[in-house]
Amino acid sequence: MTQTTTTETRGVSDLATINIGNINEGAIVDGFEVEFARALANIADLSTPASPARVVTIQVVLKPHGDRVVIETEIKITSKLCGMETHKSKVFLGRAEGGGFVAVDGDPRQMPLWTSPKPTEVQKPIEFKVGN
């Protein structure tokens, strides 16, 4: 009796066909979840502009060996997020007594229109006793 060597007898039918969910042990799904969460957090961050697009990129790199049977796979998942929204203000340059330069938030040449009130003392919070 001769033995046949079909794919059924070699067990190939028992192997899982590669798909987006199982290639590289699920690295695409895991990586996408991480980068997608980063993009959502970036959108929710009020210090970033609201309207620019955020981009999550999934790259699958296939590197076949010379026999064209073995293929090395690499998964790269990246995101392009928005940086902090531009905020403009002014600082004023001054010279300290020792001769060095300092930057301050108000124009030292401008006379104040009124004097700042002195801070008031904060009262102690009410203390409650918990049962005897």
C-alpha cells in the first residue's frame, strides 16, 4: 500500500491562513489599539488644534527569502498627531541689578494704574467630628 502526500495528510489544512487579526501574533490589532487611543487622546486635548486630521498608519513589510517560500514579516504602526496649539504672548526684557538679563511678564516701563490688593488670610476649614 502506498502512502499519498496530499495537503490533507501533511496537516496543512489544520494551519490557520494568515489574516489581519493573526499575522505576527495579532500585532496589528494590538498596535492599532495603542495608536488609535493616542490619537483620540490627542483630539480630546484642549491644548491641540481641533480640526487637523490625525493619522494612524499600518505598514506590513514582507521580506521573502530566496526560496520564495519563507517570508519574514514586520509590522509597523505609527501615528501622526497634532502638536500643541500655537499660543502667542509677550515677555519684556529687562536687566537685573547684577547686570544679567531677565524676562518678565509685564512692561516694567508702564506705571501701574492701581496697587494690587494684599492677599487675605484664608480661614481654616470647618472640622467635623466623626461619631463617638
